[in-house]
Amino acid sequence: MKSTLTRRGFGKAALAGLAAATLPLGVARAAGTPLNFQSIWINDPEFSGYFIALDKGYYTAEGLKVNYIPGGPDVIPQASLLTGKADIALTSLIETASAVSEKGAPFKIVGAQFQKSPDSVISLEATGIKSIKDLVGKTVACPPLSLGTFKVLLGLNGVAEDQVKIVPYAFDPTPLATGQVDAVIDFMTSLPFIVEETSGKKASFILFYDSGMPFGQDFVTVTEDTLKNRRKDVVAFLRASRKGWNDDFADPLKYTKEFENSWYKGNGYTPGAAEYHSKIQIPLMQNPKGVFTIDDESIEKNIASLEKIGVKANKDLFDTSLLAEL
């Protein structure tokens, strides 16, 4: 049976399947200082580095007892931080910056898992879509939360909104695989493989990052209070997590197979989709100075992208000083 799972199109029924996994929904390992870590999505290769750090005892070695909390379609990581459910969370840039600028939320971004966001325009190669300008006259399925960003992306590439037919996207690969739409807006970490697996046709993608909207994803976020009172723990978390990701980068397929019946169990991925995801995400995450790195240039790019979509932000949203302590 072929998977129809996309990163964001995961239903409640599938999420319930995670309860059957070897590891429960909140996983604390060994003795140490308790630290609750809220993920941004369900358990898949996007979070392998953290699973490795848990399984190999990297957090324990740092004196932490990490409780890993999976995300999902009904989970808002920022809310977990504000309510105290989580001490650290992976968040998206737009929602985090908006919460700070519009609501005064006390958030600080201390690291970026993805240097380049996987947000993409995904199409079948046969459509000939190689740039944003090639979307003129095409039908594109776009989820509501990405609509504003996509429209800005069109404008940045000289494409008027009325030159593209935009339809709702229900995170189902079928319309793209069958040619009902020419492209969809989604993460490229799994959908291209799923479309190819379903249709037998070659898929391609265009990163938002490479088309005028450079921003990261899965930002390691804490509250100002946590940063002030638990700085040592946050640094320890980043250090142990980086070790986990370094292991994953060295041999991603090893852990894809290892986690198939534990961390990944019940997530709807086929083994092939998990392998594709594990490999294709690595270049988006790596940085010469180590995973989680955010330098001044990266911060400026993220802020500029926020400004393009009307979200106010400044460098105070970020605190990169912890990275120097890793």
C-alpha cells in the first residue's frame, strides 16, 4: 500500500497510531534535570537528530532528563511555551515573529534547525515548471496558511496574482499526481517522492528560499524567562542535539531503518519515503559552523523575508550568544 502522507496533511486517525509506537508520546530518559521539548510535527526523519540524542544518552551526559513531546496538526508549539508545557520548542518563523510583534510574546530564537526552509512549489517535471515565472497560466494548489507568502513570492518574481489560478490544497498528492493541478505548495522533504511513488512520473520542486523568500524553519525557541533562568540547560540541549544530528548526517539511512519500528512507527511513511526524507533534508540543515547556527547574514535574510509579507521583526527576536558556548 502506498503512502499518501504529506508533512502537514496528517490526520487525527494517523496521529492516534503513534500510541502504538514502542516509545510513548512523552519520552523522558534517565535521571537529570527535567526539560520538556515540544516538537513541531509528528515523529518522522525531520527530528531524527533528537531521537538519536535520546537513544544514545547524549542528553543524559549533559545532565538533562529530556521529555520529548511530538507535535501534530492540532499542536501549537508557541502555546506550549507560553503555558509552561514546554521549556524548548521547535517553531516556524512567521508564527513566532507575529506572536512577538503583535501579542508581545516573550520568545527568543536561539537556533535554526533548517538553514533553508523546505517550503516549495512542487510539480511534475512534464509541466516544464522550472521557475516561479513558469507558473503563469498554471493551476497551483496552496494551503490557506501559505497563501499570503505564496502571493508575495509571485510578485517578487514578476508574476501577477491573476496570472495564476490558485485553488485550495488539502495536502493530498492525488491532484498533482493525476494532473488536476500543475503544482502544489508544500514541504519538499516527502511529497515529491510520494507523488512519484503514486504516479510513476518524475516530480521536481522550487524552494521558496531560492526564489526571493529566504528563511529558515524549525527554529529552536524559548521564552525570555527560560533563557534567563535556564541558560545552561538550553546550551546543554543544543550541544547534545547537535551531536545527534552529526550522527544522523554521517549515516542517515542507518537511523531510518533503526527507527522504522520505534520512533517512526504509525506515521504513515513507507520505508522509501523515510529514506528520501532523511537524505534530502541534510543540505538544508548543514552549516559549516554546525547545525543550529544563525549568523548575522541569516538573521538579516529572515527578517527581510518577514518584512516582505508584512510581519515586523528585528534582531532582538534572536539570541545567538548560546551557540558560541557549544
